Amino acid sequence: MKMLDYVKLILEKVSFESSLFEKELKKSLKLLSFREIRELKKWCYEKFGSIYRGILNKTFRRTQVSV
């Protein structure tokens, strides 16, 4: 299993709780390559943008990743 796939799996499992989701998202950015982070960002906004847009904006702004 690729690290990106693993990170997506974890984020789906913790998505029921915002603080856990944010913690795991921040951890994932340390594990992934720049290309994988861009992919993750796109996936996160598609999957969780409606509920965690604020967390996504704050977390991805720090990494300055553009999709």
C-alpha cells in the first residue's frame, strides 16, 4: 500500500472528529512527497471540503501547495 493510500484510509477513519482529523492531516504532510501532498489536497477538498473546509484551508495554507 502506498503511503498516500494509507493516509487517505486514516483520514477517512478519523473524519468523525475534527481535532483527530486535523492532527492526522498535519502528520500526513510530514510523510508525503510534494506531488503526493498535491494529490492529497485535491482529494481532501473533494471528500471533506463541505465539513472541514476551515481545517483544510489552514493546514494546506501552511504548506503553500497549489493544485
